[in-house]
Amino acid sequence: MWHQQFQTSYQHVLRRFATFSDSSDYFGLYKTLATISAIHYDAFCWIDRAIWLVYRSLPILVNISYFYKACRLIQFPEDNTSAAMVIASVWGFTEGTLRIGIIELRYGTLAKIMAFLNVRSYRQQDSLVRQQRATLFVENNRIQLILVGTMLLEALWFMTTQLFSRDAFMLQINGHVVANTAVQILYGLLSNVWGMIYVLSFAIFYIIMNTLELEMKILLDGITSAQATVMHNLKRQTEVLEATGHSSTMQQQVFWSILQPELNRHISRHVDLLDNLKEFSSIVGPFSFVQYYGTFALIADCGFILSIEGLSANGMIYLLFVTVLVFQSFILCRGIEKINDLNEAIGQTLYGGFDWPELLKYNERFRYQYVSVRHTLMLVIGRSQKGFQCSYGGLGSISMERFAQLMQKSYSLLTILLQFAK
């Protein structure tokens, strides 16, 4: 009986997160993982909310305990390795708290963006577009599961190699380690929740960026094929008009009646995407600011610990964490650049990808349509050249150049720390 129930539950989960359909939610898996990781939960009633607040307070208490350890280190200094571990933990937990705060404060906007991206009416009947969206859906879910699996392995690694061998990672009262093993295991598990928070708080931005990038690609492809679509439909209807003896004026009217809806369809999509990108930039800006400077410090701190521990069983866990930090920063910078490049390509395609001298011939009878189309095209081209403005909280734009600066600054800080250790 239990085997049948398990199989039924497994098939339900597989259909929901591995099989794409018109009703699939790009963010369904993330919402489940975010609830488990104490990032966000849509409570239904006050009892639900009260339970959620208690659940969320548990990792926060762990954060407070590490602040307590840091204060003890100021009063009673220990070896450099213990101090570096405590400082790295405090910094990482605090950054995780700030990440959650940004997500919670702006979750209404994030929810609007997610709802917009889940409406896939644009080019919905195109089989290639549907396949691209299905592939993205599966890839996003697979990456989330890989990230969670990686963090679970790291948690297991931490529990078996670090927790009971390092006083810095154990629960302490008045500077003395609590002797109860069960308490320490629970404390270690709650500490590892912050690893999940750190990774999954970034995952929502990654999924949104990935989805926005795909929708920009789909739009670019639609605009690229717009002229062929217009001319194909015009040729088909012109043949009918010629066969029935209609005038050239009627043929021009048909041309405008085909061109305007086709362009409006793509341009309207472009406007919607840019509006949501603007909303997204208002959230990703402060988030990236926290990530940039948090990553900067954590890379240097973990590198300092690695220089002492070496590539041992204890040291490898820090190497893995540094790899995750660098990967997150790279993905964020590269993703923003890709979206900017696609937005610029849309303007270039509208300007150079169409035979406008041939298509837009002025005719006094259709003066309004002519002026309207030209005005719309100029606005879209101008807006696409402006670029998608996204910065680190107003302190420089997010780009691969900033990623290179992050690596350089982290290396410089690590060098200073190593000199201090000597």
C-alpha cells in the first residue's frame, strides 16, 4: 500500500516539476524550496503565519549565537583560524538575512514579474517557441535541484568533518561548548539552513533572468521574421484581390492592415518586457550590492582559511563554498549583459533587418498609418539603444567588468589577510 502511495506521489511531483504544460509554473519548485529554507511563505491565516514566524526564527537564533561568539573573540582572542571561521559565518549569515529582507520587502513586485512570465500567450502556438520554454522550465528546475543537492552534500560534509571538531561551529554558553550531542546536531542542521538560504535567495533572480533572457530571444526571433510574415500574408491576400479586380489602393490598405497589427504585437511585447525589466532592476540592484560586497569579503575570508587548512578534508568545504560564490557573481553579471545585448539587437534588427524604403512608401491617402508606424519604430529603436540600466545599488553597473574587479579586489584583500597572519 505504501509503495503504491509513494509511486503516486513521485509521479505527481514528476509531472509538476519535470513535465511542461500550458499551466506549468516556472517558479513552482522555487516556491516550495523557499518555504523549506525559511525564505518566503504565503501564509493563509494568522495561525499559519505564527507557525511560519517560529520556524523562521530558528536560523535567526543561530545567527545571533555567532554574533555572541564574535563578541567573545574580541574579549578573549583565539587562534586566527577560529576567528576567521566565526567572522566568515557571521558575515555569511548577515548577508543571508539582508537577502531575505530584500526579497520580503519587494516580494509583491517579484510576484508580479513571476505572474507576467508565466503568461505565455506571445507566440504560444509556435511549436519551436513552446519547445524552448519547455526546455527552460526543465533546466531551471534541474539547476535548482543540483544546487540543493550540492548544499546537502556540503551540509553532510560539515556535520561529519567540522561540527564536532571545531569549537567555533558548536553552540557555546559563556564560552563553554554545550555537551549535549543532540543539541549540537540540531544546531549544526540549523546552521546549514543558512547555506540553503544563501543559494536559494539567489536562485529566484537567476530563474527570472533566465526566463527574461529567453523571452527576449523569442521576441528577437519574432521581429526578425516579421517582414517575411507580413510579405507572405500580403502576397496571399493580394493574389485574391487581383483575381477579383480590386484597385492598388485597396491593396495598400490591406498592406497597412497586415503591417500594423504584426508590428504592434511585437512592440507591445517589447514594452511589457522592458517595463518588467525596469521593475526587476529596482530589486536586483540592492540585492547585487549586498552580494557584491558580501562575496568580496567571504571569498577573501574563505581563501584565508584555505591558506591555513590547505586542500584537506576540512579545507575542501571552503573551496566548494568559494566556487558557489564566484559562480553566483559570474551568473548575475553575465545574465544582465546578455539581456542588454538582446535588447540592443532588437533595435538593430528593426533598423537594419527590414527593407523599410521598400515597405514604407509614403502615400497621402495613408498618411496617418505611415507617420504612426515610423514614429513607433523610432521610439522602439531609441529605447532599445538606451540599454537596460542595472547597477549595484547605484554604485556602478552590473557587468563582466565589475565581475573582474570583484576577483581583483578579493585577491588584494586576501593578500593583506595573509600578510597579517604572518
